[in-house]
Amino acid sequence: MADDTSSGYDPGFLGVAVPLPRPLGDTEIHELASLHFTVLLDPARRLAAVTAVNIDGASLQDLPRTGEWRLDPRVPARDQAGPELYAANDLDRGHLVRRRDPGWGDAAEARRATEATFFYTNAAPQASAFNQSKELWLGLEDHVLQYADSTDRRIAVFTAPVLAGDDPLYRGVRIPRRFFKVAAWVAADADGMPRLEASGFVLDQSELIDLREGVLATPRLGAFRTFQVPIADIEHLSGIDLGPLPAADVLPPLDRPADREVRGRDAWRPLRAAQDVHLG
């Protein structure tokens, strides 16, 4: 599906190999490459299984918002959650690859990349209650990008809904209760050699999704919660093979329980502000 202007996620972008994450097992996916990013679409769920974007902070373009949400012509409409999911309710079309992230290079290149983020294959349903936690979630990449200046501001970010089998069904689509984000960059070790580092996050909107009456309802504000989470937990939770990223996690070992049975939300680091994020 790719061409020379839509080469997709580059696994060598950071200078060390970070393969494109993929679902474990034999899940059917559509690989959709766009300029500077790739979406792996799960046609059974009609949502992305995972997205991956290269961000070159040194050449990011600050462009006005252009582009309109549209179906991705590269896959059948039945395989993607389109406008009917978001009509007349409290669901937002949440960008997985953020609009600005692939918008680097010259101005024309950046505009093509940002407009490609408006395919429904890059959207996921998120409750529309905006609060501090949601703002923090959206700002995590900016915070990590600023921290990773030793790599000439290059970063790779992987974002997806957690596609659980018991997610609530709404208009034929199971609404994800959680989303994950993993950011990766390269730092120099004590000998000046490049070392992969990464940090993982989970947004939980479980308390905002209420379908008991057959319609979507959003309870109180403040129910969005954002956590810094061991990347190994994200891999286990999502069923996505994250390759070298769990071993590159900067979260201190004391925050990474060894017993898989005791892991979970109670063991995760809740975030209230960007300053709460541990980046080594």
C-alpha cells in the first residue's frame, strides 16, 4: 500500500533497531503506511491494533490544522469504524497518531503527513469529557520529546487502544476502555554508546463508558486516569509484541513488580502533572 512518499514507520529512525510492534498470535491485520507513520488495523475490531510514528523534533512544522475525517480508501469500509460510530453521542474521534507528530520535513511534506492522520483507521472512540488527565495524556509526547534532546529530538511513539474481548459493544463496535502509549528514544550510556530508552503510559476511561441503558453515557468529570506503567505490563495487557521496548523501560525496578499476578492498576504510577513522569 505504500509508495515513495508514504514509506511509513521507519524501524531504524532512532539509530538503533526498533521494529514495528505487531499483535501476538495470528490476528489478521491490514498494514497501512503513510508518511512518517504506520497503522496496523484490526478488521475484526474495526480499530487500530497499534500505530507507530517517527517524530523528528528538530524539523517539526507548526502548521494550521487542515484535513477532514474520512474513510481510508485502502481498506473496505466494513473494516473501519466510520462516522456512524461518532454521530449524536459523547464520543470523540481520538487521533492515535497525533495530527502534529508526523508533520516534519519541509512544509509540503509536513502537510501531507498531518492530513493523512485524519483517516478513520487512525481514530479511536474516546469519551468527550476533557479534564486534567486527558490534557496530560495529550501532552506526554511533548514532555518526553523535550527530555530526549540528547538524540537531536528524535523519538518513536507507539499508541493504540487496548482491544479487550470484554469491551462494551456499541453500534457494532466494542469501545476500548484503555489506551496505551510507549515513547522511545536513544540516550548515550556511560561510555558514550547509544542506548535505547522507553517509557510507557496507560489511559483508563473505564469509568466514562456506561452502556447499561443501551446508549452511551458519560458520568462525572475526573474519571479519566493516566498512569505510567511498566512496558512489560502494556505488552501483556494489549497482546502486542513490543520487541526491545520492555527491556529499555526507564521505570525503576521497584515500580515493576516481579509477580505478574499482583500487577495491575493498583501497582501503576498515577500521573497528575507532567512532572510526575519518571524518565530516568
